[in-house]
Amino acid sequence: MSEETREVRGRLPKDLKIAFEIACARLELTQTAALEEAVRDWLRKKESSEKQRQQE
């Protein structure tokens, strides 16, 4: 059974977009997989910093 997905859209500076495309190609990784990893990492980072703020 496949996981339900949704589309996410956004705009990036041209140079960042090109660097992302090149990195994905070099790593033989789909842009979808790379974006999912980046979003998960971002969420972990934000959750961690929120927990630190709550402990202060």
C-alpha cells in the first residue's frame, strides 16, 4: 500500500535551484526524496530548538 502524498510548491533563488538539481543528479536521488529529507530535517531542527526554548 503506497503512502498518500500531497504537492508542495515554493520559489527558490535560481542559483539554489540549480545547485539542488545538480546535487540530486550527482547523488542519483530524486528531487522528491531530497525534498522529503530536507523537510524532515528542518522539522526536527525546529522541534529541537522549540524544546530548548521551553526549558529556559
